[in-house]
Amino acid sequence: MTDRTQERCRVFRELHASGCFVVPNPWDAGSARTLAHLGFPALATTSAGFAWSQGHGDNHVSLEEALAHFRGIAAAVDLPVSGDFEGGFAVEPAEVEAHVALAARTGIAGLSIEDASRQSESPLLDFALAVERVAAARRAVDASGLDLVLTARSEGFIAGRPDLTETIRRLTAFADAGADCLYAPGLQSIEDITAVVRAVAPKPVNVLVGSPFTTVATLAAVGVRRISVGGALARAAWGGFLDAAAEIAGSGTFTALGRAVPFALVNGLFR
């Protein structure tokens, strides 16, 4: 698996070298294979989409479940896969390092580490601790012998601390600590996105698009290298499911099923 994984790492890193690409987020093997069929060059897992598929809320799966999920998605497709590794399933840097070492052996070509604390009164981890966690992840990636792309995320804009100055301070420190790609989910202002791109240059920036606030062309024009959609595709799928199920439960009618994708089309994706 090492040679195969290393080749995927090479391809994934090369995608970050120039231009702009979309890395959509499947939540299971079927959605991963469908996205590969549509021609995307790489995929990234979604912690939310996977958790919902298991009957859990986001950030409520175990380390073992996440690692098994990485293995399953990586085995389902021939594309590079980046793993949404949440906060590394630990707080202390030494534990993050150990867990990243495990993740590096699952066949993925990259992974992300975030700085959210999950504590409402202080939703971001202490600055120094957050930086050391990225450095610990970097050590684990380097020790793995695989050229995984390490993405560092600062969660302020989705954790109740939408402070651009602090976000840039953290992302630039994460870049200095060894992150290959920087990511601040929740940014929607083109001015803010441009400021982040310039602050961490020449390292690439990932932008999350979960609503129709922009386009690939617009983000490419300001220097964004990578675009992901997080749990948005999973939410879109849940939207169709809930509409149809609610109609059946509420009125006993089935009109929403008339909008379903034909059986033959879906079945044909997996032959």
C-alpha cells in the first residue's frame, strides 16, 4: 500500500502547486465512487457527513471509527483522499502526534487538524497549544515516510470568534509550524479570503463553500488553490431524503419520489 499511497500523495501535492481545484466531500464509499466518476481529481472526507451516516452528530465518532472510515474511502477510489481528522482526537500534542501516525497508515494522501476546543466559553484552543499541535502533526507526517499534505485549520469563523486578525495570526503560525495548506472555514467575504491568501503565500489556501456565495472562477482569481464543500453535499442528499420522507409521513402521498434519480442511473454507477 505504501507505493500506492505515495503516488497518491505525489498527485495530491502537485494539485496544490498551481491553479485551483475542487476537492468535494463524500461520506461513504458510494458517494466517493460517484464523485470520482464525475471527474474530480481528489476527494476529502467530511466529519459531519460521516457522523450523520452513522447516526451521530458531528465530532461524535471515535478515533477508531474515523480511521476505519479513512481506510474505507481510500480503498473505494483510485484518487487521492484527504482525511478530515477533526482535532486529532486529542488535545495534547503528543497524543495528536500518535494519532496522526495512525491516520498516515490508512491510505489517505493528506489530513487536516483544527484548533477548535468544543468549549463554548473559549471555542478556540490556546494559541501556543494550537501551534504545537500542528508541529506535532508535522512530526508524525515526516516520520511516516509518506509525503502527506498537512492542512491546518483555524475554526474561529464557525466557532463564534469571527476575528480575521486572529485567524491570520493563527494560520501564519500554523504555516511556520509545518502546515502545507491553510484553511479557515466560514470565510465568505472575498476581501477576507484574499487577505488570508496573501498572508500565508506562497502556501496554498483551502476555502469552504457550503452555500452559493461564490464560484470557482471567483476564488481562483484571488489565488485560492483548493475548494471543499464540507458537509454540504451530504446536507443536499439529506434534504431530498427528508422532503420525501416527511411527505409520506405527513400526508401519505409520494409525489417527491417522482423527483428521485432513476434506479438504473444510480445502479449503473456501481457496475
